[in-house]
Amino acid sequence: MPIIKPFAGTCYNPERVADLAAVVAPPYDVIKETVQAALRARDPHNVIRLILGKSVQEKDVERPEADYVNAADTLAVWKRENILVTDPEPALYYLEEEFTALGTHYCRTGFIGLLQLDRLPASAVLPHEQTLDGPKADRLRLMQHTRANFSQIFTLYDDPEMVVDETLGAHRTTAAPAMVLPDVDGVARRLWRVTDADAIARVREVLAPQPLFIADGHHRFETALRYRELQLAAGNDDPDAPFQHLMVYCSNMAGPGLAVLPTHRLVSGYNRLTADEFRTRLGDRFTITEVPLAGDPPDAGANQLAARLAAAGAGCHFAVMLEQPPRGLLLTLTPAGAARLAGLHPALASLDVTVLHRLLLEEALEISVQDTATQRYISYVQDPVDAFAAVADGRADLAVLLRPTSVYQVKEVAAAGEKMPQKSTFFYPKLLTGLVLYLFDPAQ
């Protein structure tokens, strides 16, 4: 099962970088072109210059080779000028993130370490989402040029007794955090190093018998495996080589701090359907309940429909907004609709997001899996108010609101070897990039 190791992480030098908040960034895959420009303008040492953004993928074109070369050159300069410095001894990095989501206060805890890839059993790290070739090719080329992990893979373990958290919390190297970010996008973050050998051994002992479940970072996980394959094929078979390890963040799925939010769907550039046409396409797959939407203020209708969906109870439900002004419909899976999913694993068939993709998008609207993968008709939003606005002003033909997928549904699907549709989960907040980096050649 997974072997977790401490490592000497590379961090921004506080003597050269006064404001850590100015140099960190979200994961690359959520950095659109406009956000990338803002990050570059924020500070000349912002980590966006290393991780690059997803704007090229949005345009469905290949990133210029010069981008990867520039990232590697920038990394070399920052190391040479001591903008980035490597810690003197290996550690696990204990992270607290305090935030509010959907009206609830959370404090998510976890730690950053290395996952040993050498002889890693397939059952040791379990994914739950399909991946796409384009992002993996992009991340592989970046890794080949920079020889680094800039972002952590977000993984989950199951520790109901909270042994790992208590152990790391009790053995922090210093009482005060090594890094403090009081507010980046509404989240307060505190990070400590843990170097105590007995504490690290206890953490490894708790994690050794169980798999890790990938919450976020599927593309980067598969990229690391592919990079390792290429290194082995080239004759580099040292089991302790840096490429034999991957930087991961591990958080306890049994802890109180995990927030999993829904990701809503917009359908655009398709066919603008009336409510009656929509009902006809759905057939006997769902029962449909009209939900009157208040129009003043504009977000009242969205919040009203979201609240109605949240209170829908057991069974499979999601909500739809369509027409102008938007009308609200609550959809509930019927026995006839459920029968169409009989060939799926029960863990997968029980998910609202599976039902949405199989029965509404693919069957009723005839939007193919390939269309969804390339976002030909489908886009994603986090806020129901944004979904309402997109329908109201004609940018979307319809919007679908979803309930969040629970962390134990993720565990059940992954343990069964199944894959959810893209964007089935949103573990909030996203991990920041730039707190701790893993460089294969920190001295060079």
C-alpha cells in the first residue's frame, strides 16, 4: 500500500519575498487566461510563471515549446537568486485551512509529503475521474523541462480516530506557523513543518494498510506515472531517484473540515428549448415539478431553486433553469429512468451526476461523451446565481443545478474501480500552488 515519506521542500524565501500571498496561485487547471494575466501582474515572482495556465487548453491548441523553456529558465534563475530556497532537513508539512462555505465554518487539516511510486500497487491510489490526453501531454512536457512537482495531488485517507492529525499537531517543529496567509480568496492558511522521526513513523503506520483516494489532480498523477515510465525506459532505475516520488497532500475524509461543493452545468450553443419541449425529450425518465422563481432581486430565484433542491430528500434529484425569464424545474428520477441504468455499478448509478450525464445530457439531449469532454456544449459554474444569470441573459440555453457528491460516494466509486463524469466533485478550497515545491534537483 502507499508509502509516504518526508522531504526537504523548496519554498519562497521570506527574506526575498515579503508577501507570500502575492506569489501563490490556484492549481494550473483553474487558471483561465484572464486570471493568468492578473497573477503575472501581481508579482514578478508569482508561481504562475512556473506552472503556466490552462488558456492554451481552452483554445484547444498546443502550447509553444518556448513556454516550457521559459518556465525551466525562470526556475533556475529563482533558485540561483535565492528567491526559492530548499529546507535543510526532510519534513512533513502540516497545513490548516480555515474558511466558510455555504454558510458553514470549516477548518480543513492535512499534510504534504512524498508518495513513493516505485512498486506502487494499482490498488494503493484510487482515482474517481476520467482524464483527458491534452492536459496530461501538457503537464508531461512541463515536468520534462522543469523536473519538478509544483502542485500537490489532493488525496484522502480514512482515519476515524484522528490519529494522524493528533500526531502531527502535537509534533510541530515550532509553536508559531512557518507560513501564514491570513486571507487568500477568503481562506486563512497556516503551515508547520514536522520533522520528528517518531511522529512521521506513526503517520506512515496509520496510512500503510489503506489506499489513498484522489480527490483532485488526476491528470498530474497520471503524468507522474508516465514520466516515471519514460525514465525507467531510459535506464534510470534507481528506486530512490527523485522521479520515483510524487508530492501529495493527504487529508482525512473522516475529519470535520472537508467541504465538497457541487459544480453546476450550463448547456450553451445547443438548441433553446421551451419547458414543454424539454418535458417531451425527458419522456418517462423523470418526474418534473415546477418551482416558481422570484425575479427580484435577480439572485432570489437561483437561491430559491437551490434551496428546494437541497431539501429534496432521498433519491436522485437535480434542478433545471430554462427559458427567459428563467423557469425552474425540479427533476426526480423515476423507476423507469432507473431501469435504464441497470448495467452500471450501483455505486455509480446512485450518483446524481451520473444520472444527469447518462439520462439527460446523453439520452434526452443527445450530447455525446466526446462533446462533454471537449466542452462543445457544456461549461461549468460553482454559483447558482451565475447559472441563473447565464440563462436569463441568453448566454446559456439551460442550466442544471446539482447537489454535492459526498466524500464517501467518492470512496465507494473509486474502490469499485469506476469513474465519475468530469467535474463530479469540487473539494473546496482548491490547494494553493507555491507553498511548498518538490524539485528533483534542488541544488542545481
